[in-house]
Amino acid sequence: MKHFYFLFFPFLCMAQAPVIEWQKSLGGSGNDYANSVQQTADGGYIVAGYTSSNNGDVSGNHGGDDIWVVKLTATGTVDWSRTLGGSGNEVASYVQQTADGGYVIAGTTYSNDGDVARNQGNSDAWVIKLDNAGAIQWQKTFGGHHIDAATSVRQMADGGYIVGCYTLSENSGDIIGNRGGADYWIVKLTSTGNIDWSRCLGGQSSEYMRAMQLTADGGYVMGGYTSSIDGDVSGNHGNVDYWVVKLDNIQEIQWKKTYGGTGTDILTSIVQTTDGGYIVAGHVYSQDGDIAGSGFHGPLFDDYWVVKLSSTGTI
């Protein structure tokens, strides 16, 4: 049994040890996982993940794992919570508060019932728009006949949404231009959740997008990992590399870079920095290539690997 678990630390200077201001664990008798948390405009927090529980703090489970969304006050008290899903398994990867005070969630569904309107085969990317009290305003599934998942979502200035996904569907359903295996799949939605445009990026092996955000120049940056050596991918160091792609505001590739060594190196987070560059982070098994000299602590286990990039992707 696992629970959502939250720690809040007040701001402290570097010389002081952190002091817990409050902490909360939330869940039931099943497994409960938090994947994303964001502070809300009222000083509280919105948390999204998934749950197999239907007791304790959790109610309304539809079967299997459901997306579980919890709104907390500034002191960690539950304001409201909501389970979303069907009789299959669902997971939320990312939640963001929207300009209207509601919330948008990116995740994955294996269901075709309950809160899920359709499934095109296996798993679909699932985007859900909630109002400020947690009621569904709209929900949409996207994908093809194989495995598709949404890992991130950001609201854009036009009120629409950009969704970071990966797809294993080969040119079926909503998927056009799959290079083979798993591809990065970036989807632009209108404010009501209809597809405006989408694009696949990758090679003949596998690419899994884990993080994406809007950039200051109106474009997009996305990161994850790749095992390809062709198509949109070049410079693979061997096995699995971090892969970062920068698109401009008309979806054209400005630059793309692989980072890593001959082992398995998996990027999980990317953030643009105030100087126009990027911080990327993940975990690595390599101790050569770009990682040589970084103080690798292995070889039995993987290490965190944090990389600061310039605005053009140079380390």
C-alpha cells in the first residue's frame, strides 16, 4: 500500500536545515501515487496521480487504477478530491491550473466506459478539463490502434493547449507520420479540446517524451529518451540517450540533440532558464560519453544526471 505524501518547507537560507511546516499523506488501502503538483492562485495546491483505492480518502473508483485529483488548501487540508476513469486503468502524468481557474490534466486511459468517451485501441492519451470545483467540462482521448500516452500539457495564450505525448501507433486513428516504434507525439488542441495540429518526431526505434514546455520565443521544447540512430535522431551514443528537441512556433525543428553514454540514460524533466537556456534532469547508467568526468557513483545503480544547456542545446 502506498499513499500520496506531501512535504512543505518554508523558504530558508542555505545555512539552515529545512524545517517541515506541514506534511500530509492521503490514500486508501490500495496503492496511491502522486505524479504532479502545482500551487494554485489561492495559495493552495492541485495534485494529480492515480489510485487503486476506494476507501479512506478515496471514493468513486471506477475499477482498476483511476486518475485521482486532489485540491489542497494552503495548509494541506483536502478541499475536494475526484476520481476519474473507467473499468480499465488510468494514470495522470501532469496537472496545470488554467486561466479560468479550472484545471487541465494530461494522462493515459485503457478504458472505454465510465468517464472515458472512446478508446481507439489499447491505451489512448487522455486530456481532461475540470472547472474550479473538479467537475468535468470536457474530456478527449487521442491515439491510434496501439499504445498512446500523454505526459504533459500546457495552456497557451490563445486558450488552447499543447500536449506532449508518445505513440506506438503506426499511422492509425489520430496518428500521422509515425517513424516506427515509439515516437514523440506533440498535439495542439483548441480551447475545447479538438485537435488543431499534431506532429510525430523520432526514428525507427523508440522515443518516449517525458516532459515538454512552451519557450519564451513562442516555440516548444521537449525531452525524453531515444534508442534510434536515424530519422530525426542523430548522434546516439549507444543504447538509450537523453533526447531534446526544440521547435519554433510553426512546428519546425530548430535543433535536436542527444546526450549520454553507452548505457541507458533517461531524461525525465526539462525547464527553460532565465538566460534562454535549459536545465534537463534524469537518471543515467552510463559513465562515458557526455557523462565521463561527472563523478558517476555506479556501477550497480543509476545516478541523477543534471545538465545545463545553452539556448542552442550545447552543454
